[in-house]
Amino acid sequence: MEHRTLGTSGLRVSPICLGTMTFGEPVNEADSIRLVHAALDMGINFVDTANVYEGYRRVLGSAGGWAEEIVGKALKDRRDQAVLATKVCAPLGPGDQDRGLGALHMHREVDASLRRLQTDVIDLYIIHWPDRMTPRESTLQTMDQIMRAGKVRHFGVSNHSAWQLCEFVWMSKQHGWPRVVSSQIPFSLLHRHFQHDLRFCEEYNIGVTPYQTLQSGLLTGKYKRGQDAPTGSRAAEKPAWIGERDDALYDKLEAFENLAGEIGVPPGQYALAWALTQPAMASLIVGVKRVEQIEDAIAATAVRIPADHMEKIDAIFEQPWRQMDPIRPA
């Protein structure tokens, strides 16, 4: 795999990032550690987790920390081989200080993450969600304090739109605070809501690290019209995480699978390869249960989508609305 630079950080990351949201349940600790080690052995050097991840047992406000503990054990003797990312903001309890981007919560949680991850420093600390109750100036000032203390090397954001990224870029420039280097968004052929934000990230050199690129397995070809969900699939284990599958969805999936068949690659590899062609893409976060899925994701980095497929893809999966440009329509 040819590694890519993550925004302005100078970090070189593999185009596939190992996601850990299902670590603990359904992927038990021993298997999770084996997956981390296998990913590192195959050249993946980017691992993404969060202080709230605890697999399928996660409910809003539960304590979290399970996935971080597992990742810490997996990287204990291999920490120098991984660019390690974790997150802060999401609820970890019922109290007002158990969530958000206030200074008290951020300082407390970065220390808790460092402890669980068994590391002295987090390579990429990600603001998990916007916090409408905390001014962004306060968040950036706190992030500056955390980074000056040597606990974090770089920071990114998740689930933020381009206008919110723009505010972070502007405030950092005005005050000399750290600059946002990455944006983690839900993005796939079936979820293109952030499509037009990618150009902003490209212009300002913010590396995009999307999640749900395979849309919970919908883009892997495993789900067939009129058939029950396969055993062990997301739809069988956690149907609330995948949504309704109707005829309109299957029409798109079948047309997409035909395109992948034209160049002789599995649909999942085709979907990942398409995502890697998009502006500002640095690394795709892929969650796995088996080593074979890591191999498939890595194989996708060698797939090339034919130029004439791009318009066909857009015809199947429409891009979001964009203001017309009557001056320069091209």
C-alpha cells in the first residue's frame, strides 16, 4: 500500500485504517487483539478508536472505554508501529460534565484515554461531535493546552460540516492555536451528504478519514433481495445499525454490483476503491471481524475504477444538491 499524508500533520498513514467500534462485542478481546496484530503485519499503520466504543452493548450515556482498553493491550509492545487515534465528546454518563467539549471533561478524558491505551501520547485526538453548548474558542484553547502538555500530537474532528471546519481553521489562525488536520465523516456511495464538503478539505489540506464506507456491509454484496440477512452480518446481529432494506435500495445495490462485475472485483473492494478516488481522502476506516476482511480492504487499494464508470456511479447514487454556477458551469 502506498501511504498518504494526513492533512498538514506530516503523518503518513495507510489508506486503510482499522476501525474498532465492534471490539469487545461481537469481536471478543482475544480476537480483537489478533486483528490488530494482523493489520499491522499486513502494513496497516492507522488504528481508530474512541473513548465511548464498547461494541454492541453501547447505549447513549454508558461508560465506554472497552475498545480503548483492548487497543491498549494490542499495541502494548507495538506502539511505535501505529498512528493511534481516539475521540472525545460523546456522553459517558448522566452528568453535565460526562460529555461535551468543556475543559473539565476534555482534560479528564484525555488522561483516561491515555491510561486505557497504555500510551504516553495520542497521535490524533478527535472531537467526536460538535458541542453546541461549548464555544469553539474554548474547545480550541483546551486542545492547545492538552497538546502543549505533550499528551496529544495532532487533532481532528468528526461529524463536522465544512462551515464548522472553516471556523476551526479561522480561529486557529487568529489565535495561534493548533490547526485541525483531519475530518472523519460518514461517507459512502449510499451516504454522499458530505460530498461537496470534500473540496473544502482538499483546498485547506484537511485529510478526510471517512467511516461507514461499506455502509454496514450493504455495499459488500452480502445482502440479496428477498433473502434473510446472512448469519453473523450486521443486519442479523444489530439491525438498528443498518436500517430498512427496500426495493429502491436493492435496485441501486444490484446496479452497483453489476458495475463491479464488469471489472471483475468484489463489490466491497469496488466501493472502497471509489471512495479512495474522492478529493482529500487520506484513509478509510474499516471495521472487521475476520482477517480475510482486512485482506479484502487492502486489496481494494490496488483496484482502479474505469473513468467511464464515474458517470454511471453518479447515475445510480445521486450526489447531494449543489447551487448552480451560471458563470462557470463546468
